[in-house]
Amino acid sequence: MDVAMINLGILLGEAGGMDEAEVFFGRAADAGHTDAMRNLVILLEQTGRADEAEVFLRRANDGVAGAKCLCGLAACATSR
């Protein structure tokens, strides 16, 4: 479902519906989808809201770091 919200956000943004795109990126971001967070960062930067963008950029980076950590733990567990 998160991917569908991201795709809808992209389509809406391309059609000029920035407010609507923000809603769908925000929903997917709230669900923890890092791609949505990055798209939201771009949208917020484009609309002059760098402070808000920074919050989502940090969340996206934390999510990627967490995922890499979990992958590393899984690799360690399977190599034993």
C-alpha cells in the first residue's frame, strides 16, 4: 500500500497537485517508507520549507541506517 501512495504522490506532483502529493507522501512516510520520506524532502525543499524537509531527511537516513544494521545482523546470524 505504501508504494501505491508514493506512486500516486508522484503522479499528483507531476500534474501540479503539490498539496495532494504531499498528503500521500506524508502518509507513506508516516508508515516508515524511506522512499516516501525522500520524495517528501524534495517536495518540501521545492516549496521553500527546508526546516520541515530536514526532519524527514533525518528520518529517512535513520531508516536506511536501521535497515542496514538489521541486514548486517541477519548476515551474522546466518554465517554461524
